[in-house]
Amino acid sequence: MLTSNMSRSIVHRLPVWVIIGTQRRNNSTITQKIKLTSSYFHHASSFPLVHKTLSQSFDETATIYPDHECLVFRGEQKRYTYKTFKNEVDSIAASLLDLGFKTNDRFAVWLPNTSENAVMSFVASKLGIIKVYINPAYTERELEYCINKVGCKGIMLSPSVKSIDSLSTFRRLIPELDQHSSPNVELSVKAVPTLKHVIFTGERSPVSGAHSYMDLFKHGLQLSHDKRIEKQAPIDPDSPFAIFYTSGTTGHPKAATLTNFSALNIVRAQWEHLGRFFTRLCVPVPMFHIYGEAVGVLNIAVGKCQIIFPDILPNPVATMRAIHEEKCTAMIGATIIYRDILTHPDKKKYDLSSLIFGELGANPVHKDFLRQIEEEFPIKRVSQGYGMTEHSGRIASSMWAGDEDPKRRHSSIGRCMQGLEIKVVNQQGCTVPIGEQGEVWVRGYPVMNGYYSDPEKTRETITPSGWLKTGDVAKMDEDAYLYYITRQKEMIIRGGANIYPNEIEKTIIEHPSVAEAQVFSIPDERYGEEICAWIKLKTDAPKCLVEDIKNFLIDKLAFFKIPKHIRFVNEFITTPTGKMQKFKMSEVMTNELKHMTN
């Protein structure tokens, strides 16, 4: 497992990627950089790492800019200055400390883009507890898995999220909640035995056995904060502050554990690189995704900025209205967010001309689409961001190409961030020559501590010398820019959301009529990828229809994981040795659907 101390020592290696030669001509010195021949790059930089927690950095920033408006939650009609946001963070931290939360306790946040979600990021850092990010669309079984996987002691949720009845789902998982008389007495729950405290957002809790967020906020205002300050001071920056669930080959997501040090410093590196654009940053990206958190929320810890959330869930009209009314200077998002705005019939009703920068992340983007965004939004500069949860979010940015090289800015996924090492390797782990394809490996300070309680998967992902294997296939050019090819793993990225085929397959097989299932993706213009399932029924099974399968999955999988295209087959496409060839199944489905639409 890679520790933060190991990461920092790696960063300070000499920049062996380049040879510099100088010569005198007309009394001036000419410096020449020899191009790379091997697909290894160390982004040597004067960028200094700091050994602080996220909350320490935020407190310092809040002291400098107390009256600057830093966060806007338009879906809740809430606006915060650094001073008012810090006050809420400190009060909630004091209340949780009063409830008995201790260092390294895990705290689940099952929320969309709300102010309470952002508050908990900094509360976790102040108290040394670990925030566990959970998708608000998750079903009962998915929520149960996420809580039990890491042993959450507390959870914060809303009674409902738009059309999602979170309270009903939660009650099915924890029927004991309604019989619990007081929120101040720890819960005893059969399904999730580690869970002791439940907090509902809003003025009051819908059940007697849970706390309300506002009650805790008001209680925290009345408490002495001496204990909180005493608790906060010794928190180790190398301690974990967040767990994000990410892809897994076992059918269940793995719990990537990030430290204060890794998250803070990659956000600082990002700020040095892109912060000039983030005067008013529009973030229509979910906070439970590392992109929304690291490239959105956490910016307020490092610089004077305003982060604007258009709505609690993705909404193209709310996003356009936010850009128009807040005069946003930049926007981040998955391809689907930009595509939905470009094709929206009401686009011309909104003035989007304040945008000077746009970044697309979460899935690869074709260069023609980036050019289209610059022409039709319009946005002056558009680039790609490349990263992964296990690397605290960002690995590379194509904005390193700048205005001088728009071709690279549009076609590559970028050059790695300051202080990082990156290489492209073959199946033996050896660095390949420039221009050859291979797996991307990265090493440096943002690498996760590991997968929580999963040393075997951690060893599979992080080498003994600290290289993080991304699972992505790319090639590198002579100036260290990466060009994405494909993914080694089967993970599907639909509209920026990570989806794991094996999890869906195992759930489909639970249907009494199903013998086997294979899940894969096909290209989709709007979502990037769409989910397909081929299903073999049992020979003696009663008649089963596509709608029967979809209805069976409704309360077992989040809606975005349910396959759009389902086909019943007698045989799967395999190699002579019986290995599944999902890429061929995908080709067949793609061609069939094309013929159907023609």
C-alpha cells in the first residue's frame, strides 16, 4: 500500500524525462528540449506540497476572505460567505463531537448536491472522521452494502430527493428506526449493526429516532468550541478523510480511501493550473462523484472563488439559468451535460457568453465535440480533464496545451499534473516507446491509501514501488501528452456514472427464469454508453418478457444501472475456449439497432 510519506519522497525525484542543452549565440543563451523517446514523464515543477488538512487550509482561506461569497446552492436558495459557511461547519462539527464521533469513524452521506453535503466534507476533515459518499439513487441493497462495507457509524440523508422516496427505502433497511424513542440514544440495527446515529436534513426529523440537521446546527451554536478546536489541532494530514465507491471486477464497488494530504494538494495543483478561470465556477456534477467534489467543492479550501450548484440533481435548464444569472466564468461536467444544453430547445433564451472556460471529464470526448462547444455555446477555451477516484480525482489536463496548441487541447486527455510521474507500459510493466499503446500508470502524492479493508485489491492496483495502475489504455506523444484508446476493465461509463457489469449480471441471475446473463455497453450519442444485456433463460422457465426483467430490477438496482436494451439468446458469443467476447456482442447489438432505426 502506498502511504503519503512514500508519495512525497517519490515526487522529489530528479526530472529525468528531459535533457537540456544550451549554446551561446549572439551573446544570448538558447535552451533546447530534446523530445521524449520513451513513454515516461515526470512533471518537474516548483509547485510546493503542503502538509495540512483540508479544514486547516479552508480555515486559513476563510480568514483572508471572510465576506466573499464562496458557495451558491440554487436548488435550495442558499448562499454562503466563507464566514457563514465556516460557522455552519464548526457548529455541526461541535455537535457530532458531542454525540461521540471519534477519529476514523465512518460517516455516510446519502445526499445529492446540497449544502449539508458540502458541510460534511469539512466537518470530516476537522474531526478526523471519514466521509463516505453514497449515490442518492441507490436502492436498499446498494445502501446496505455501502454502509456495511466500511462500517458507518452515522448517516445523513434527506427524506426525499426529487422523485426518489429516500425515507421509504431507509425504513425498509432500518425498520427499528420507527420504534426508537430518542435520537440521543444510539441505535441497534440488525441489517447495519455499526450504524448508531441518523441525521435528516431540514428543520425536523420525520422519525423520532433520528436527529434533524437544523437541531444539530442550533445545538452546536450553543456549545463551547474549545473541545472541537482541541480535537482539530492534532489531526494528521496523512489521515483519511473520504471514501468513494469505485469500480470493481467482483460485482461490488470498492471503497477507495483518500487522505487530507492527497486531496488538498491535488486541488492546490489544480488551482495553480486552472484557478484563474474559477472566479464563478458552475458545477452541475454530483458531489458523490470525485469530479464534483475535487474539481468543485474543495476549491474553496485553497483560493478565493465562488462555486455554484445549479440544482440538487443534473438539470440542463437550471444549469443554463445559473450561467445566465450568476454570470459563471467556467463550467465542468460530463459530455452529457454539454450535449443536453447544446440540443435544448430553450438554449437561445439564456446568455451563456460569460463562460471563458469549460472542462469535460468523467468520460473520453471526441475532438469534434469540443470544437462544437467552443463554436456553439460559445466557450472561449474547452479542454479535457483526465482522472480517477483512486488518484483523488485529477491526473492530467489537456489545458496544459493552452491557446497555443488547440489541436492537442482538443484531441489529447492532457499532460499530468505538477509533481507527478506517469508512464505507459506493456503487459510486463515495461515502459513502451513513444507512440505505442499500453496501460497508463501514475505515481505521486494524490494516490489513495488503498481500498478500505481490501488489501488484496489494493495490491492488484498499486505496485510495490507505488505506481497506480489505471486500467486505461493510451499512448503518449513526444511532449508527454496522453491520447486515450480504451479501457482494460469492463466498466461502463454512462453519462459520467461508473457502472459495473458483473454487479448487474449477478442481480439479473436472481430472477427465477434466468440461467445466465452478460452485460456490456454500446455507443450512445447522449450518454456516451448505454447498457445492454443478453440473457439465457432456463430451459423449463415459464414465459419471460423484457419488461418482466426490467420490473424485477427496479427495486434492486439504481435506475441508471437497469439495461436499456435486453435480448434473450440461446448462446453467447465466445472464443473456442469459452471466454466471453463482449465486444462482439456489442458490435452485433449496435448493428441491429442501426438497422432498426434506418
